[in-house]
Amino acid sequence: MGKRLENKVAVIFGGAGRIGSSAAEAFWSEGASLALIDKNSEKLATIKQRLLKGRGEDQRCIAIESNIESESDARTVSQKLIEIFGRIDILLNCPAYIFRAPFLDHPVEELDRQWHVNVRLVFIFSQAIARVMKDGGGGKIINMASIGGKYPEREHTGHCAAKAGIIAISRVMALELAQFNIQVNVVAPGPTETVPFSSPFYLQHPEVLQRIESRTPAGRIGQPEDHTGLLVFLACKESDWITGQVILSDGGLSLV
């Protein structure tokens, strides 16, 4: 049996993060060519080196330092990707920012920042890449949300609002882009150990971690690798009939 993403070009926006880098390893092992995009150039270089494992430069794996802050950035990056690879088959959007505060103390500036990183940047880049996919005959777009986009979490007003926003946008994308053979789906993880967002918080608030783990049927919080099998499935041909879905990857937390 061949590799499931052989001869596919996958773009990971937020590729230096824990979930993005874990997905990169999974996509790479399944045969995909990779473009990793993130503002953290040092982490990108480390991840690229780890993937190549001393094999020297390989044009099937590139790193682009960018935060896609504007439509112009999105067009520039998408054009560069076309020049290098000729097409784009898969887009995984996983830029992330989270801020925690009670609703009455939640600064509006932090609401704006969470919306900007988690929704606006994804919207801008998805729009540019979807145009490329349309011209190329189709593709897969996977957006990372959160269980907080479906269920309320205390002290997460901005986070829940942003993740609910990306879920809504993704469903409209799926509805409109299906005619171009583009499938759009959402993965909504439960609490997952990531750096720098969740790990320091749990270290400072072990009681929160204990409460989450005691409520989760699986008995623990997630690791980035817990989501990669699902991401590979949504990126490959076997999921061609699936679009517009929000799939919870949460160890059963949403059941209680």
C-alpha cells in the first residue's frame, strides 16, 4: 500500500507550532511535499532540518517566514508556492493565540487580537489558496478550531468567540467551494498540551489541569500527536465525500 499523500503538496500555516509541526511530520511521512509557513523562522528551520534528517536540501520541503498579515502577503506567498510546486493540494490552517480572563475583565484589545490571529489571518490565506485550488481542480482545506468553539469555557470569551467564528466561516467555505471539488473541514481539539500557550498555564495552575483530566473520559489532556491521524485522513483521498464537518478530537470531554 502506497503512502496516502504521495505526490500531494501540503501547506501548513502555523507550521512552527506544536500541532503544525506534528502535522508536518505526519504529512511528510505519508509522502507529501511541504511548505511550512510561520513568523518564527528559527523554529521553522529546526523543524525542516528534523524532517530532512541530514539529507541536505530537498525542494519538497520549504519554509517561508510570514504571518500573512494582509491580502498582499497571501497573494505573494501563494504565488511563490505555485512557482515552486506548480499546485497546492492541501491547506492546514493552525495559527493560534489564546488569552484567558473573566468576561468582566476581558480587554477588548485581546478580543481583537484573538479574532485577528485565529480568524482574520485564516480567512485571508484560505481565500488566496482556494483560488489556486479552484484553478487546479480541487483540494482540501482543514482549519483548526477548538472545543471552545462549540461549548462555552469559563474565562475564554475571546477564544470561544474566535473559534466559533472559524467554524462558521469554514462551513460557508465548504458550502460554496464544493462545486470546485474543494473539501473544507474543521478539527476542534479539546485541551492540548502546547507551547507556549497551554503548557505554562497548566504549570502555573495545576488545579485546572487536574480538573480537566478528571472530567475527560480518556483521563488526560491531549498531545499534538493525538490529532495527526485525523488530519492525515482529512487531507487524503479517503475523505473526499466529507466536507463542512466539525470533528471533535477531545478524548470524550464533550460527552460530559
